[in-house]
Amino acid sequence: MRNIFFYETIIGEIGIIETGNNITDVGFIGNTKNTQIEDITVNETPLLKEAGKQLQQYLEGNRKYFDLPLLPAGTKFRKNVWRVLQTIPYGETWSYKKVAEKVGSPKAARAVGMANNRNPIAIFIPCHRVIGADGKLVGYGGGLHIKEYLLNLEKQNKI
């Protein structure tokens, strides 16, 4: 059974979905392109409550790392990219090229961009930490203003 709960945050309403033991989707309400909304019950389970709590702590600048079971659905390549994204240190940014190199496919920067675009677990899998080679902010499911907010939040609260 899949459950969803919605949390009002400083960056807007965010929906978090779990499948009993794992977080599978996090999305900005109004932007559900990566989320299948079917067979879902609105129910704040203990896991969703913990995820919501950790999200709020992060957005308050009081949490640098998430301790949640994540299970994003995707191709092997996308899952590899998402694993690499989770290694980008809090408060830092990497280029698509650097992520591609870390994945072991140095010429796959565009494919990394597509994997970033399809990240089903925003914020917890920090795709917002990936920027263009020229240092510019490029694309974000929640909007560039949210990406900029998250990066500034992390920069201000970096250890």
C-alpha cells in the first residue's frame, strides 16, 4: 500500500509518498510529472511523519543529512546517478560533468541531466546541488527560485 501526506513548508506544499518501509517520491505540489498518483491513501504513517520532520529540520537549517530509507524507481543508470547525488556534500555544488565522471560515464553529462530531471525524491536526493559547468543554475522541478533558495540555505548553514 502506498501512502501520501502533504507538508506545508517555507518553500510551499510538498507531498511525500511511502510504500510501507521506504520513501519513494517527494514532490512539489502542482508539479507531479515524476509521480504516479494512483492507488495512494492520504495517511500520515510513522515513516512519513519522520520524513516530514526531517524535511522541516533541513529547511530550518538544523539538519545537514537525512536518515531515511529511500527507494527511487528508475533505470540502473538513473539509480547510479541518484546514489552519486547523495554523496555531494551539504553546501557544495557539482557540475553535471563531475557527476557523470563519478558515475563512471564521463561523456554522459546530458544523460545525468535527464536522470536529475527524473529524480523522484527531490531534496532527500539532492539534485538541487547539480549546476551547469559555467556555474549557472540549470533546471529544477520545483523551479529555479526553489533551487536557489535551497543552495543559499545550505551555503548559510554549512559547517
